[in-house]
Amino acid sequence: MNRLFVTLAAITLSACAAGPGGPPGFQPRIATPSAIIAAEIAFNRLAQEKGQWTAFRETAAKDATMFVPQPVLAQEWLKGRANPVQSVKWQPHKAFMSCDGKTGVTTGAAQWPDGRHGYFTTVWQLDQRTSDDLGEWRWVLDHGDFIDSPREAPEFVETGVASCKGRAPAALTAPTEGARMKTGFSRDQTLSYTWVVQPDGTRTFEVKLWNGETADTVILDRVTAAR
């Protein structure tokens, strides 16, 4: 595994002091993508040490979703599932975070024990209902697929933080006939993610980040057919 050097790309911490319009009780938090990078690295380490599905169970939120390849409630699907002899390995290449610092997304490369290559995208949310005053990061969505050629490891993990300017809307779109679809938002609405699964198994997963005026697509995963 290539060693990844984590850096925080120009993050203006004071930007979150004003914060975008949000629900009552909205409290800005300093957004630090390094937190979800660390959570992803720890997630992978746990899988190598305690087993793949054990790691998924222990780090998933109660209502987390994963694709196997159809979307399922993770905790139900994982319940009682035996770990494979060897776990898949993965490394984050990019990390994006909402302005309020409570929702983030990581994406990167994955390697299976049988030699196949793939990628992953994980949505993380900060659970502040734990005994830890700082809260605990839990994944709420896990997506990925196999690819023919491995993703090249970057020298630095790319990071991005949503703008705290303006008011990010919670825009929703209707799925095409017969498709399954779900959109999720950070609490301040500056980060959103949408998955769509067509009847034939084709699916897309898109992550958008608010730039102060509109939402930019920062991750777009496309799976042409279920494998």
C-alpha cells in the first residue's frame, strides 16, 4: 500500500462563523476533512484486525445503507454474517465535508483478496449522542464497485469543504419510472448525496458540495450493470 500524506487544502476556518441558513438550533462547527480521513483509515484497519463484516457492523449507523449490489439496510444485512477469511483493503483518495463539519464523504481505491480492483465511496455523519463529547463518526452509506484498472494513489489526499456563504437549498428530483432513489443532506444542506438504481441494476451515486451560489458535483460513481 502506498503511504498517503494527508493535507488539508486551503480551508478558511472563519468562514463557518457566519454559516449558511439552517434549521433552528443550527450551530456551525469547524470543518476538518482530516477527521473523516482518519475515520476511514481506522475503518480499514479494524477490518484487517477484527474481520470485514465485524468492522462494517461496528462502525455503521443504525439506518445505514449499503449496496450488495441492491441497496439494503446495512445492520439487517450484516447481522450474523460471517467474516471472509481475508478482508478487502481500501485507502481514501479524496474527502469532502459540509460547512458545519458534521457530514462528510470519502472516496478512494479498494483491493480484494482475489486480485480484483475497485473503488469505494463512504458517507460519514457525526453522531453526537455518544458519551464522547466530541461525538463519533459513523458511516451512513457505503457504495462501490469493481473496476478494470486500479485507481492511482495520489501524493496527497484531496480535500474540499462546502462554502458557508448564502443559503443552500434542499433540492429534490423525482426518479424515473421504475427506479429506486434516495437523497440525503447534511444538516446545513451544504452537502448532498443521491443514489439512483434503475430496474436493470444500473446505478449512479452523486455527491454535491455548495460553493456559495450553487452545488457542484464532486463525486459521480456510475455502475453500468450489477456485477
